[in-house]
Amino acid sequence: MPLLRKTLAVTGWTSLGAALAFTISTRKSTIHPVPETDYLLSTTLFARYNPNPNPSMRDICLRRVPLDRIKPELLAQEGRLVEAFCGAVWSGWAFEVQRRYLARKYRGPETEGQLWDVRDLERSAYAVGTKITDHFEVLSKNDSSIILRCGDSPRVNAYRESDGLFELTADVKKEEGVVEFGMKSVFYNSVAQPDAQSKPLQEPVGPYMQWAHQKYTKLLMEDAARKCMQ
Ligand SMILES: *[C@@H]1O[C@H](CO)[C@@H](O)[C@H](O)[C@H]1NC(C)=O
């Protein structure tokens, strides 16, 4: 009994500490709803990958950082910051557990052309077609935005029950003296549901999953934003 009580006490304090550390370290990121009118939902990408269209779970995590705290070399060239931010997300400690898990399960001869290692993830320019840990694929890229498909292996070209778009943005707002980093998630089931009229459409993600997803997004954001700071 004492052992059990002690174990409980220790885990209790540890989770409280972890929760507190989490709250403090991610307090500068905010999660916002993504309205139906968001530009991502009117892109040809969204029409192509969710043609039915099925309902989506959506949110955006934003984090502002003063310009003078950003590593100067990331601002020297237009478009460099969003690449570095993207690289920071996939090479950071917040993604580490998932990266290792995916590597153990899916790294092999068929996926060797994808990005798996921290160094490669840090250095990639994330050109269209780049595949990451057999779970993400770059669909579109410009100087401030990288849009990835997520939810399943890039080797699965067909529509998927677990599908989605994930957009990483880095907006340099000179007048305000800040950089605003964004992570926008739009998750859905892209498989056709022909009897949708007679049945309510299946929700893509339950409330607990959405909650957990938002916590995870905040961690990825904090980690990546810090890697872009000096
Ligand atoms: C980059 O692409 C995004 C998403 O399509 C768009 O909203 C944005 O205006 C583009 N930015 C530039 C600098 O072209």
C-alpha cells in the first residue's frame, strides 16, 4: 500500500508539474477557430483532396515573436523563414516521439527517399513533393506558406478516412515589428459517403482528440518558434 500511495503521489506531482510547465511554456500561443470562409477551404487543393466535401475539424495556432528575436539569417532572404520554421517543426523535440515511432514502423527501402533524420529535416527546403516520415507530403509552397497533406502515408494516394491539410505559415509583419507563425489544421474523412443525405455525416475527430490535438499543436509551435529565435 505505501508503495502504491507513493507511486500515486509521485505521478500526481509529476503530471501537475508537467501540466504547469506546459501551461507556462505555451502561454504565448493561441488557438483560434478557422471559419468556413478561410482561403484554404476555397483552394483547388482542398477541392481536390476533399471533393465530397465532408465536414472538417479545423483550428489555427498562432504565435507572435518580435522581429529582433528572430535569427537574422532567417530574415536575410525572402522565403527562408517559413522553410526554417517547417524544418524546426519536424526536427524538434516535440515531434521526436512521433518521428521515432513512425521511423520504427515505416522506415524501409520503400520510404528511404523520404525525410527521416533530424539533420535532413532541419536542412530541407521543403519543395513540393517532399515526403516526411511517411506521414506528410508538401503540396504547395511559397515565400510565407507551406501546405502539407497529412493523416496517412503519402503512399496512399486514394481518399482516406483519416485525411487532412496542415499549413505552416511565417508572416513577417514589418510595420508591427513581429513575425507571426501559424499552424493551421483541417482534418477530414475524404472517402465518399454516398448515403450522406439519409445519415448524419461522421465527425472526423472526437472532442477528446481535438483537445489533445490542440495541446500537441501548441507544443510543436513553441518548439519550432524557439528554434527560429536567437
Ligand atoms: C502563399 O500561399 C498562401 C496559401 O495559398 C496564400 O494565402 C498567400 O497569400 C501566398 N503568399 C504569397 C507571398 O504568395
